[in-house]
Amino acid sequence: MEVVYMNMASPIRHIGIFCAFAASIMPIAASAETIGNVKIRNVGNQGTQLYALLEVVPPGCANNVAYHSSETQAGQYVMSILLSAKLTQRPISRMDYTVRAGGICWIDLVEI
């Protein structure tokens, strides 16, 4: 009986190259939505969740509240930007958000 060994590195390498090529040419749907020129009515925290009360209801959201976590450094930066916008009465020029279950909006990025 003859034993035949296959070199699996070559087929695996070809699959990897195909996946990399396919990923570079196929469009990927963005998971975040963007809204701009929004005034902040209020900011606060509830436990470890920061929130911003917006003048408008962002598309897809259940209400005009957007949340972010205070447990991360990014969340603390988001809160400082939101506070700055609130105190200076400047609108947010851009807010990227993700709509989670129940229409709850979660801030991904915020710019003044």
C-alpha cells in the first residue's frame, strides 16, 4: 500500500489569496450611521453609561438619546467633546452611531 502525502500549504495559501482579493473588491456594508449639525441639549451619565440628549431623533433611533460607555478612555473623550459642544452651544458637526436592539443609539465617533 502506497501512502500519498498532500502538501496542504499550497491549497490553503490559494484560499487565503482569494479571500484577500475578494475582500478588496467587494463592498462592505457600514454598520454605523452618520448624522451632522446636531445640537446637544444635555449630557449626563447613568451608571457607567454616558448619554447625550440631542435636539433631533437620529434616523433609526427610538428616541433622541445617544449613549456611550464611561469605562473606556474613548468614552471619556466622547464625554469631553459632548460637554464642550453643550457649554459652547456649538452643534456637533458629525456623529457616527450604531443602532442597537430596541432602537438604542450608541455613539461610535463624535466631532465638533
